[in-house]
Amino acid sequence: MKIGIASDHAGYELKEYLKINLQKDGYEIIDYGPFLKKVVDYPDYAEKVAKGILNKEIEYGILICGTGIGMDIVANKFNGIRAARCCSTYDAFLARQHNDANVLTLGGRLIGKELALEIAKIFLSTPFSKGRHLKRVNKIKKIDNEKN
Ligand code: RB5
């Protein structure tokens, strides 16, 4: 499974930590940058990962900024992206099970790196449950397709 990851300066250290540890777990991680800690604008990096999913280079994305909020706002502007900002493993579990989220956003200034890793692992390993949630996700997709 190919996973895209990106951050801004406030999420850079957590990006590096997650990348190394998810690779150890067997995930193929594509790093969309930045490649050194410098001040950057989170919309540029959210866009890279969103487009990576839409172009099918990657299946899921992980985006980290200071709060996870800016990345979440930008990623959700793209048709077909369902980004969820998760602060707990239960958020991550339900974002996948109920919402079929394809992007996880995290706040590098808000949560510890070990919790962030657990959240990412749960997010990446929980399947969409479909069932009663499928028609709701299909309604999200319909709204996406009606956007102009
Ligand atoms: C950068 O200072 C900060 O605004 C950014 O990382 C993020 O938290 C925005 O949502």
C-alpha cells in the first residue's frame, strides 16, 4: 500500500518520525516534502498529496501542520478527498470505518509522536465498513461531482 506524506514546518519532525516508523511496518511511503525544515505554506503540500491520491500515485495521505486544521481545510477542497483531522485512535478508526476517509491530518504541535503513530497505524489498517455508511459516502461523492 502506497502512502503519501507531507507537512509544513510545524509538522516536519512528526513527518520524519512517522515516515521512518511506518516504513518499518512495511508501508511504502512517498514523501511529498518538504525535505528539510524550512518555513513553507501548508496549502502547497496539502495540494501535492491530494493530487497524488487523485492521480492514483498513492492510496492514502497523511498531512501534518501545527494543528492539522489548515491541512484538513485545503485537502477537503479537492473532489474525491475525504480528509479527517484525528486527535485520537478512535477518531482514526471511525474516520475510516464510517467516512472512508482517504487523508489523515494531524497537529504536530498538539499531539505526541507515539500517539500520532498509533493514530496513523489505526487509520491505515481499518477498512471502510460500507453497509449503512456507503449511501452516506456516496452522497458526499455526489456533492463532489456537482461542485462547479
Ligand atoms: C503555521 O504556523 C501554522 O499556522 C500551520 O502549521 C497550521 O497549524 C495551520 O493550520
